[in-house]
Amino acid sequence: MSRKNETTVLLLTLVITLGLVGGIFLWLANNSGIRFFNTKNNLSQPIKQTTAETFAQLSNVPSGLFRYGGSTTWAPIRKNLDTEIQAVFPQFQLRYTDPTIGDPGSETGIKMLLDNQLAFSQSSRPIKDEEYQKAQKRGFKLKEIPVAIDGIGIAVNPNLNVAGLTVNQLKDIYIGKITNWQQVGGPNLEITPYSRRLEGGTVEFFDENVLEHKKFGANVKFISTTTEALKQVTKNPGGIYYASATEVVRQCSVKLLPLGKTADKFIPPYKEPFISLQQCPQQRNQLNTPAFWSGEYPITRRLFVIVKQNNQTDQQAGETYANLLLTNQGQELIAKTGFVRIR
């Protein structure tokens, strides 16, 4: 065989081999639960785009009653956006549904979706690998569509004098390694950390991204709701609690601590200058939107609409709801609720 023919055969063999490898890789990516992430803002998934500017411009909106559930963090969005959506599309009937067993949250919402109790769900954390796998076993896939940016705010007693915390210091407080405010530049005062139990999206996000799955310390006091936790922090001079920044930045009874990746640069979750709590509720602190958008604030996350990909009406309803939130009108309303626009 001539050298020219040998070269041609080698090139053909290489092309065929690369094609086979690429085909196998794509098949695995689509069928084995593998996900691909980008790292902008330390968060996954590219932003889904819609060409509609207003709700009314969106086409192919389904008719019927669609039940959804999930994250308690989403409550302000449900309250402020669903009414506006229903006014434009009365045939697209939305009903928030609590779980029969357990408290509402991202975890229970996705479980209800997997059990065919919901058309779609709302989550303050990404889908877990085991949830992808459960969906595949039941004959469909799950898709997470990011629609807003949120973050974790750290609430303390208003009389506590601490400049801020690093993320590592926050972690050490919640695993029981730091137990006195004096260890982080504050007064000689015992720290009382409060947390909800590990069953909602916010706590799961905190567990994975701050605690790195280390166990809560023995001194952590578990409460059932953010409202109750904030009451405890208000009464306890050494109390600390974490929650959606949107839920706590505008509160009149607690102070929010700036956070930093390092101790030389603390970023406040509120827009500076800080508004004294004595001026509340006539004036309230606002979210530090630029720091959340850029990822400069160190604990940010995305809020997701979780869609069941089964080529049925449920999928159409979930994708429609996400697309409505991604219109310019939807993003403006999301910003008015205290969250940060994603587009």
C-alpha cells in the first residue's frame, strides 16, 4: 500500500473513532444523570432565554388546573407574581399545594413531583443526583430552570457588636468549633446557633456549601420556622440564624452581619448605608443587589422551577411558568419582591 493510501486510511479510522467516542459520550450524558455546570456566580445551569417581554406576549399557555409546591423561600414570588399571571391567563390556573406529610420545602416539593402529585415544583437548591435517578426509574427526566438569584443572610441580635464573619468562621460556629463571640472579635458571650432541620432547600444548601456536609454542633438549637428563629435571636443576645436574605434583610428586629471569603473584605447583604432598626418599619434595609448579581457576596444561589420532562401537559405547564418568570415583566416583579433578577 502506498504512503498516500496509508495516510487516507489512518485519517478515516481516526474520524470514525472520534465519532464513536463522541456518540457514546453524548448518550451517557443524556441517559446517566450526568450534568454539566458553568461556574458564573458559583451557580449551575445557563440562563434560559425567552423572547417575550410581557406575560401577554407569551404563546402556547396551557389551560387547566396545575398544582405546584415546594420551597418556602419562594413565598414572596408566589404572592406577588401568581395573581398577575392569573389576571392575564385566567385559564392557566395555579394552586400551591402543601405536602400531606412533613413541612413544605424544596425536598418535599420535588418528592411530590416525583410521585405525580404536582405538575411542577419550586426549589431553592439544584436537583440532587438521587432525584434525577428516581425520575429516570419512573420513566421521565427532571429539568431545573433558574429564574432568580437569592443568598443566605446571617441574622444576629441587634445589640451584638461584631464587624462580620468569614464563611469559614460561620461554618465553625455551626459545627461547634467556635462557641464564643470573643473568638471572632465580639464580646465575651456564648454563641447560640439556630437552624431549621435538614429537610428544606435553604438548610440543604447551607449544609452543602457552608458546612461541607459536616455535622451540626451539639449546641445548635433546631426550630421549625424562620419566624420563630428570629424571635429567639431577638431575645437571645448571643443568637445567630441563617435564612434567605430576602426574608431577613428587611426585618426590623434583627441585624444582618456582613460576610467575607476572607477577613479583610466583608460584604454586607444590605444596601449601604445601613438603616438603623429604630427607623423601621418606616424605612427598611434593601438587598445589596449588585453584590448578589456579581457573586461578590459569598453565599449566593439560584432559585429553580423544577420541570418534569414527560412530553405531557405537566411539562408544558412547568416550562410556561418558568418562561413567564423569565419575561422582562416577570423579572421586574421578582426584583420588587426582594430577589435579584437573573436576566
